[in-house]
Amino acid sequence: MELKDKVILITGGGTGVGRATALKLAAKGAKVVVNYSRSKKEANEVVNEIEQCGGTGFAYKANVAVEQEVNDLIAYIVASYGTIDGLVNNASITSQIAMDNLDEVTDEIWDSIFSVNVKGMFHCVKAVVPYMKNQKSGVIVNMGSVAGITGIGSSIPYAATKSAIHTMTRSLAIALAPYIRVNSISPGAVDTRWWSGNEEKMYHLAGNLPLKRISSPDDIAEAITFQLTQDSVTGQVFTIDNGQTL
């Protein structure tokens, strides 16, 4: 998919990887919709930066865990731009819970993390697919994690949701072919505000990295851009982890 003039939604687009991706895609000529749930100030700052560089986009508040809010978001995008060409399913949440602390993993935590990380991504896919099918083209990128591969991460529920995303990506790639491609990015440790105050845990989980570096949000944005633009790639989970899983 050529990015120029394509309409691309980035959930959780106000900060971290979402922000880096929004700026990168806008610089390549895409019309970028920056979704946010709580980061209104940051999302508006991203849009302002895009516009100052001559790009096009807008910010829109929606909680991806609420299907009606997602449907309203997609309807607004289509009313504004006529269609939607790409979806970067980036919005995710977690809870910092030691892996061996099972008592702290309550039903509420399970439900809240799954509602955003898995159901929320599915809500977004379900909402964009009719438009992509109608135009016989579209690309979806889901944000996974090495936690979904290794089982080790910020918490057991988080790791479980990311494993579910990897599997859902493959299922959707089969279900939506040949016109819609679906892939996933599986980052290792990334230097974002998620780890603010928990940097020691981040480095501990990352282990002895062969490349001796932690990924930046821009590193992950580059991989997302590749999956959006490479027409031969679908159903793939790309691990971007500086050798963490070797």
C-alpha cells in the first residue's frame, strides 16, 4: 500500500509508539487519525506537529473497549475522508504485577486488560472491515509483544492478551484475505512512559540483550510502516526486540 493520501487510524496515537507512528506516516503523506482515550493534550500536540509540517489529520477521543465509541469513531473518519485504508491497533493497557503474585491478579484486572488489549482491537477491526472490503483493499497492524511469546512481562494477564493478539492476527489474516492484510508487531522492551518509575523491571525483563540497546518508539514505527506498505506480508508477527528472545 502506498501511503500518500491514505487514511490511517492509529489507536493510542498520542504517546509512545503511537505518536512516533502517526508522525512517520503523516510525513509520508498519509491522512492520520490520532485516537486517544485519556491523552487528549498529547494527541492534540501530535496533530499540531503534523499540521505544522504540512500534513493532515485530527484527534478523536474513543475508548476502544466500548464498541459503540469505536463505531462512532469510524463513522466520523469515513464522513470526514470518505473511507479508511489502514488501522494501527496500538492502544493497550497493563498492570505492573509480579509474575508470581497470583493473588493480586483479580477478575477486575483480567477484565480491564482483556477489554482493551483484545476485545478493543477486535472492535476496531470489525468496524473498519466493511469499508476495506467495499474498496477491496486495506491493511491492519495489531500491536503484540514478546510477552505473548515468552509468557514473561509486566503481568500474567498482559502476557496472555498479547498471545491472544498474535493468534487473532493469524486468524484474521486468513478470514480477510485476499483484499485485507493483517499483521502484528511484537516488540521487546521499548523506551516509553509505560516504564516510567519501573525502569529497573524493564531492564530485568529484557535480560542480556545481544544488541545492547533498548528499542525506541521510532524503531517500532519503522516496522509498522513496513507492514503497512509491503504487499506480500500477511499473517505475520514481527519480533522487534534487539535479540531479547534469542
